[in-house]
Amino acid sequence: MVAIIVGLILIAFTVFAALPGGLAWGAEIIAFLKGCTPVLAAFVGLISVFIGIADLKDKKEARIEEEATASKE
């Protein structure tokens, strides 16, 4: 329950900070998003590659295990 309340407060602050009548941080927020997008994209891409490699290894191990089980029967 505390996490939900804190989350709602942070979302409300973000909206207030971005509005022209509030803190008017809209331009800075956009500049930050433009700057962090390539870094975030590279990070997500790297994680995707690692997940893909792990998935291929798991499929290979499962296939080997199925073949071993089938040969025992």
C-alpha cells in the first residue's frame, strides 16, 4: 500500500514538474529523454542478446536431454 501511495505521489510530481504552470521543466525533461534514449536502447539490446543466447542454450540442452531419454527407452 505504501508503494502505491509513493508511486502516485511521484507521478503527480512528475506531471507538476512538466506542466508550464508548475516547475516548467518540460524542455529539460525532453532533453534528458533525447539523451538517454540511445543509451537505453543499447542496454535493452544487450539484454535481449543475452536472453537470446540463454534461450538457445536452454533449447539445445532440452533437445539433448530428450534424445538421451528417448535412447534409454
